[in-house]
Amino acid sequence: MAAPPAHVDHERRVSLSAVHVVEFTDDELRLLRAALHSFFDDFGHDEADVLVRIRALMSKLPEVEPDPQHG
């Protein structure tokens, strides 16, 4: 087995990512959207990076028709 290189090239970066699939019922999805929206509303201008990430996450969620029983 070869010895590790003596010099580490800091310019080379490896990025690993994964995709996760989570299934929600319509009620769970409505609850998740409401929770994220409430969470989003609680952040101020100092947390702009968090707001951007929450908005991006919310944009990935599919729209669900309102529940006629709960409005």
C-alpha cells in the first residue's frame, strides 16, 4: 500500500451530497409548511442566510390544497 502524500492539495475539494425522500400525508405537509412559515417569520435581518435557506427549503415542498375541514 502506498504511503499518503506528504503534501495535501488544499485547492482540491470533494463535495458529497445525498438526496433523501420523505413521504408526508397532506395534513403533515400542511403542518410542515405552517411550521416553516412561522419559523421563517420569527427571523430578523441579522439571520438573512437562514431566511434564504428556509425559503429555498419551502420552495421544494409541493403545494397542497387547503383542508376544507380546517380551512
